[in-house]
Amino acid sequence: MASPVRTSARYAGAMVAAALLLGLAACDPTPDPTGGPESSATAPAATGPAPAPSPDPAPTCPGGVALDRPDRAVSTAYAVTGWFVLTSPDRCATRATVQGAHAIGADTLVTFGAPLVPASPADLRPGGDDDRFSGFTVDGEDGYDHAVARTGGGKVRHVYTYAAKATFDDATLFCPGRDGRSTTAQGTFTWWLLPVEGGYSECDSPSRRYDLVVASSPTTDADTLLIDDAERFGVAVFLGLPKPAPDPRTPYVADGSYTQTLGGFTSRVLAGWDARHGQRSAFAGVYQSLETAVFTDEATWAPNLRVYELQHRIVGFRLPRDKQRVLVSPYADLRRGATPVSAVRPALQRIADTAAGTRMVLAPQDGGGTGRVGAFRPGERDRRVRADLRAVVGDTK
């Protein structure tokens, strides 16, 4: 049975399409008293050193900001109470972000997930195009060759890379021998061999074919710094899910050729978040980083909906009940001749149907960031679009 379009009083509201703004109201400010944390699958012990813990805070930051004495004053309480933020492994930068947002009335911070990007063995070796991955080795051995040797006589089908601002601890390493961590002069790498047959936590591939995922990480976990400070200021955080790369033919739609591999990787990421943040009051849920439009042609957007259905199901499987919130921010092209207003409700209903038992928060974007839904006063309805906007909005009224 189709679920009704979800509405919220707390985390739902209007998206402000400037790159960092998200308008949110409030829906469920306290954890569900009936849904205590549910344990996720226990990860096997992993080899290799654990990521370095966050360093002890320096007494002050540039400008004399004392990390141990946060300024919780609200100077101006704006109607927009939620913000997209970029995380940083720098404690002072994180404090400036959280304290600055709180000072203007923020109660919610949202991060974007990085894309899981198709790559090649050459990208992992010296001379590769991305220096974040071109130094991947394991105990001095070529990292790709090491992974192939761990397939048990099988093969690596595809390679994917993930440039993270967070670290991956042992809870993300489900499969001893096929998952691991390597710290080199070039940085810290975490790698997984995911069976091509898919699944949330399988280790063995009946066909002995695997997809290799390699993540590069800083030494300090930026997500933890953000959540630490969010708790000091009483602010909720939605962490961004990993997302697929766009389809080169239709850049606003996901590359659907590796959705199952994305799901296996998402399962590992969420297991790590559960271990680190599952008991943290500031961790409110996840943000669906793959933003999608409201639509009339579901077939075109089907790859996005498949990602939604898979990732939201994994959220329900991996996170405690009180953290199973998925913030989704659809947008619309409502210019004349584009998506009719009558299509909005059924499209939102279809998006809501991907909730898979999680509590979905719909936060529609206002469209200003794409130039597709301009704001105008009633008296400007019949005026021609400004000349400097016609290349984006179209030459229309």
C-alpha cells in the first residue's frame, strides 16, 4: 500500500537554493522513546591500525576563540534554521562553522556525501590523475595487486574511489582478508572487496568476482568534530550518504550501472556511523545526497529511485530506530512547458514511497540555485524575464 506523502513539523521546510542554505522547521526534536538503539551487524576484527583519534583541542583558535568555552549566544534568529555545511578535519574551522550557524538561530546542520566514482587500476598507482589515490599500497605492495591476490583466485571486476573527509574504523570492515586499512606516506586508505552478487554484508562471491572500493581519508574524523560541536550547541546533524556519479548522458540522473555496489559500500559507511554516532544526541539522521527532481516521466528518473529504495532500506537495517530519519530535498523545473504543478504531488508521493520504513523528511528546494524557479512579485507576473537571466530561465514571461 502506498504511503502518504510525509509532512513534518520539525525538520521539514523550504530549501534555500544558495549553495549553503537549507530552510527547515521542526518535526521530532527528541528521540523516539519507543525505539531504543538497535544493534547493527557486528563487524569482524580487522587488521591494521585504527584511525588516529581526534587530537586534544588547542586552547584557542585564531582570533582568540576558546574551544573549551563556546559562545552560545544567538545574535539574530533568522527564519532559516538549517544550513548545509562543508565539514573540515580542522577543529577551529569546525567551531567557526557551528558557532556561526548557531549565532543566527540554526538548529540543524546538513552535510553532503561524496560520490563513489568509477576508476581504474591506473588511478591507484603513481602517475594517476588523482593524487589522493595514486599512492595506494598495502605493506609496500601495489594496492590493486594486493586486492586481486585476496580474491582467492578470482578477479576484480571494477574499481571505485571515494574521497572522504571522515575516517573509517573497524566497524566498517566486515570481511577479514578482503577489507583492510593501510597508512602510507601518501595518506590513509581503506579498501573493500565487495562481491558482485551484492547484498548488505556478504564477504564471499560465488563467481569469485569482486568490485574494489578504495577510500582516502584524513587522519582526523571531520564528522566526529562536527557532531562534537553540534552537541555543545544543541544542534542536530544529518550526515550525507555516499552517492553515485551522474550518468554522462543525463547528468541529473544517477549512473545506475553499479547501484548494488553503492549499496554494499553504503552498508559499511552506516555501520561505521552507528558505531561512532549511534548514541550521540546530535546525530539526527542522514541526508540523501543524490538530489532528484519531481517528474512526470518516472522511467527517466528510475535510477535515482532505485538508489533511494536501496539506501533507505539500508538505513533502516544499519541505524538505531531513533536515527532512522532520511532528509530528502527534491527540486522542480516549473517553467512553462516544463514540469506542470499538477505533477508535484504524485512525484513527491513516489519519492516518499522509497522511505522503506524510515522516517522521511521532505524538504523541497525553492529552485533558486538552478534558476529554474525564479521568485517574483504578483505585479511582475507578466513581465519578460530579465536579459541576464534568459540563458538559464528562458526568454519567456
